[in-house]
Amino acid sequence: MEKVVVGLLGVLLGILINEYFRRNARIEKYSDKIFEKRLEIYENFAKEISTANSVITELTNAEELSVEDKKEIAFQAGLKVVKYTDKYEFYLNEEIAIHCGMVFVSTGDIFEDEINKESLADFRQGIRDAKLMIRSEAGLSEMDNFFKSVTKSTPGGKLIEGYRAIKKQYAKGKA
């Protein structure tokens, strides 16, 4: 009787182990495809954000346009980003999509009779944050750290050292 019980337990254990490895193999099979697709979508998302950012930056210098025209153009630039998030919502992190939508919703506040410097600074900070979030979510930040550890790369020079000092001081100011 003990042999039968041991045999049944062995069969059940074998089935569970087989199922575990089968599921892991399936996840690995699709993870490469999904990673590639997400990377492509996030890359294009970053391009959409950069394009809209460039449009809004140009509007801050465009003196020939009325305030209402600037607001409408900024709205359309932001709308394009939001439409992109809607189109690829299946692959995009919901919080990043919401963050980007909120960054562009407030662009109308930038354009008054004079440029609202506080709203412009908030917009620019929102764009920087969005780009950092996208790099992190797409796995690029982790890959950068991995490559640095493998290559032992330490770029230098006056400009790089100055950049690092400014970055360090900026980080202290935010803390």
C-alpha cells in the first residue's frame, strides 16, 4: 500500500514540476517578443513627448502668434501625446501615461500675455520626469547600469565633471 501512495505522490509531484517548467518556458518564449514591442512603443512615446515639447518650446519664442493660437497649438501637441497613450495603453504603464497627460493638460497655463515662468518650469520638470520614468520602465536605466559595470566606463573631462557637479547640486536641492 505504501508503494502505491509513494507512486501516486511521485506522479503528482512530477505533474506539478512539469507544469511549473512548462509555464516558465512559455513566459520566456513570449517575454522577448513583448520586451521588443514595449521597447519600440516606449521609444516612440519618448519621441512623441520630445516633439510636443519642442513645439511648446518654440511657441514660447513665437511673438507673431496670438495667445489663443499658442494655446490651441500647445493643446494639439499635447493631444497627440494623449492619443498615443490611448492607442498603446495595453503596453504602457498607466501611471506614466497619466503623468504625461497631466503634463500636457496644463500647457495652456504657460501662455498668457507674458510667458508664465512658473508654469513653464513645471512643464519642463514634468517632461524631464516623464523621460526618466520612460527610461526606467523600458529597462534602459538598468541596462545603462549593467553596461557601466561590465565596461567599467568612466567618461571624463571638464564638461562631464561640470555636469556631474550640477547634477549633484540639483539632487541636493530636491532632497
